[in-house]
Amino acid sequence: MKKIIMTLAAVLCCTSLFTSCNKTPDPEPEILNINPLLQWGCSIANVERHIQNLEWWQEGNNQLDYWEDPYQSWHKWYWVDSENALTEQYLFETEDGQNLRYAFCCSWNESVTADQFASTLKHQGFRSTGETVEFVGDSFKRFLSADGKTEALLATDEDGYSYTLYRPVGK
């Protein structure tokens, strides 16, 4: 009888351990492989050093191109994650790539969600303000860096592509 009780206790213990060990936590959206350089005022040379230190990257456009509306900035972009079609894009005040004004991170893969971008922002130390900001005719969810000097604006466009615009606070 003692042997039966011990066996039954062992089975119950293992069953409860098995059940509790195999409970999967709520899935957290994947952290995206983006880490833009956010040194406002830096040059294209600083950005290129940053990009070349990444595990994988590829140039998107080979030269600075002008974006008239709404940024009036010189723009260069790089592929930084081929699996999720992620790009880091940098906008400068001058044609020779001086004075970084904005950084974008975009995914050209519709399966990458705004929730993944939000999780990535939190992982980068940003916190949601709970505000919606109107900028360039679109509505963005607003996030602030821990030091309060950089804001990140998160949106999904009409084609279903998600992106984050980083800029200095007050721009």
C-alpha cells in the first residue's frame, strides 16, 4: 500500500510539474534587428561607420538623394535585415551629408507589425507617451527616449508597412 501511495504521489507530482513547465508564456512580439545611430547633428561618415559595424548590411541607394516634401533633407538608406526587409534611413541637412536631422526604420514586409516595432522601441529604452501625434499628414504613436531628447513616432502606412521615425524632441 505504501508503494502504491508513493507511486501515485510521484505521478501527481510529475504531472503537475509537467503541466506547469509546459505552460507557454504569452508570446512577446519579436525584437527587430534595428539600432539606428541617433547622434543628432552627426555626418554621413559617422552613419557609415555605424552601419559598417553591423552584422549584416547592404546599401540601398549609393548616394544622397534629396527628399523635398516634407523633410527638405538629403537621404541615404541601408538594408540591415534581409529576412524582415528592414532598412535604416538617414536624413541630413546638407547635400554632403552634414547634420543628421531624422532617422527612419522601415520594414518592407507586411508581416512585420507595429507591435514588433513598439517592442523594439521599448527594448531600445523608449517609453510610450500614450499620445498620438500628427506629422506630415499621418497619425503616429509617440515614444520618448529615457533622456527625453529623442522621440520616436510609430505608424503603419496605407499599404500595411510599419515604420518608425526618430527625431530630436522639438523638431
